[in-house]
Amino acid sequence: MKRILIAAVAAACSTGIHAQENTDSVEGFVFTDEISIPVTSVKDQNKSGTCWCFSGTSFFENEIRKAGGDSLDLSEMFTVRHCYADKADRYVRMYGGTHFAAGGSILDVPYVWERYGAVPEEVYSGLNYGEDKHVHEELDGVLKAYLDVIIKKPNSKLSTAWRKGIEGILDAYLGELPETFNYNGKEYTPQSYAASLGIDPEDYVALTSFTHHPFYEAFVFEVPDNWLWAQYTNVPLNELKAVVDNALSSGHTVAWAADVSEGGFKWTDGVALLPKGKDEGDMSGTELSRWVKLSDKDRVNEKYNFTGPVEEIEVTQELRQEYFDRQETTDDHGMEIVGTAHDQKGNRYYKVKNSWDTNQKYNGYIYVSEPFFLGKTLNILVNKKAVPAAIAKKIGLK
């Protein structure tokens, strides 16, 4: 740990990353930031299944900052709206045989920026239905119900009006899309504004780590929200971690998709662990007598009832694969890794920016243990420049 801390401080000196101590604690946790990359503000997706867009947009905002650009607040809902429309088209073309829901993947953001453009938040907030924050349950229900009628073809064939119906629903809830707008004294189209941001999707690589596909090859990631059937390049787990560590040490954040359904993901407390827990072989005497009388539910609850650092599971490539194959690891949430830290016992963490507002212990950030990251990561998106040369060569990056 001492060697890791020295390396992190050296990186901070050369890249402008700030090392600092977080003096707050969570019932016995004390975190010290090693790397904490300056990033744009924490946002709130509220009651919408759009984490993929909030994390992806934040990631690209911070790539723009890294390249010397302005600190921007870009519209998530402009991207979300285009994805709703394109998902609807695919759902109908596939006779309802694909997934239609609010969820998406990290790669949906560059998909929209490249095809349709981008706009600032002040130009398109997507709040056109009497709410101050995003609340999409009604919108999601209306869209799905409408499409399920369409795919039944009650007129024996599709009408020429159904797409106008989808656009009408989206206009009513999220607002009409701007064709042009003025920003900082200049007129843009969404396409010209996206071009002005300097983001080239070809500069980024999506990575994952599973053994049901060959390493160093790309495959379509098999989760329902990957509606684009986007491909992710497969690397061994230690190399996936090496990419993240190298990115952070060079001042690049990492877009991160993960499973957060675990009892150890305590987001209000700002910490995520993969605790090992206890079994009867670890106990004796009165402790064992009490344990054997507990219900299965109480034993699970006790496993996750930690108030400070605890021993965690040692995650291997094989265990990670088992989690995924048995669907114990599920595609739940998108966030952004922005730094590293350690606790008072020297355990290593990733500092993660979330999109669930700032009303938690660490104002919208959460400290994710290294075992949790290794076991529960679905995939990442990172600047190709941040991939170590040896790994870049193996996956054929230019």
C-alpha cells in the first residue's frame, strides 16, 4: 500500500490530480483519497432508468475537460430521447422480440452524438411534463403500451403513422427537439455543437472480462439493455484492472457499468464492499450457538451488517464468471470512476461518481472496494490513450 500511495502522489504532481484526506467517516470507515480527478458536478437521474446516459455524459464531459476544454453541463435527455425513438424502431422491426425499456449501455451516448448531435443542458432539459426532476414511470409505461399495440398489427400491416405517434409522445413528455440554438453567442445545430466538443468515438474502447468468450476479441455483450448489440473487447481480469488504474493515474476517468443489487452496496453510506461473511467453521461456543438458530435471511443480513472495514471475498476470474453465469451479477447501473483511495486499514478503493443526487454521506460519491470492482464490474469505457501499451497491442489498438 505504501508503494501504491507514493505512485499516486507522483501521478498527482504530474497530472494535476489532487491527493487529499477525506476526514468524514461512515460508522468506522475513514477514507483517504489518493487520486481524485477534478470532474463536473454530480447530477440526479431521479426516478428514471437513465444511469447509462448520466454516467456516459459525465465521462465525456470530463474527457473534454482533460483535453483542455470548458467545464460543460450537457443534456442527458437529448440523448435519451433519441435512444427511445431508435429503440422503438428496432422493437417494431423485430416484432417485439427485443428488449424495450429505459435502460441502455455506456455506448449509447457516443452513438447518439455521432448520429444526431448533442446540446447543452440549458437548451434541452427534458422536463416538459410538470416535474422539477426526471420521473419516467408514466412515460415508460405509455411508450411500451403503445408499441405493444403496434406490433400486434391490428390493421394486418403497420400504418404509416406509428412513428409519428412515438415522436408525439416523446415531444409531449420531453419536449420537441431543437433544430438550431444559440449558445455563448453562437448559433449551432445539434450536429455542429457535437462536432465542436472534439469527441471522436473512435478514440475510445469498451472493455469487459469474461471467460465464455475468447480473450482479446470483441463480442456482443449479452445483457438486455445492450439494445444496440454493441461489442466489448474481452481481456483478463487483471488487465481490466490495469487499464482502470493506468487511466486514473494519467488523469482519465472511466465509465463503469456494474451490479449494485448486492447487500454490500450501501450507497447512502457511501461505501461498497464484497464481504466474505462467516460460516460455522469460523465460530465456536455461544457465537456458534446463536448462529445455528438464525434464519437464512438473518444470516444474509448479518453478512452485510458491517460498520467498518471487514474481510472481503478474494475474487478470481472463475468466481467472477460464476457470478455472471448464475445471474448473481446483473446489469444494474452506470457510474464513473474518478479516483482511488484507501481506508484506515490500507484496503484499496475506487472513488466513484454517481447520479443519485448529493444527499448522501459523500455528496454523490461512493467508495467501491477493489474486490467489489473485480467481482461486480460488467464493463468499462476508456480513452484508448489510457490503455497500457502491452494491453493495447494484444487487443489491436492503433
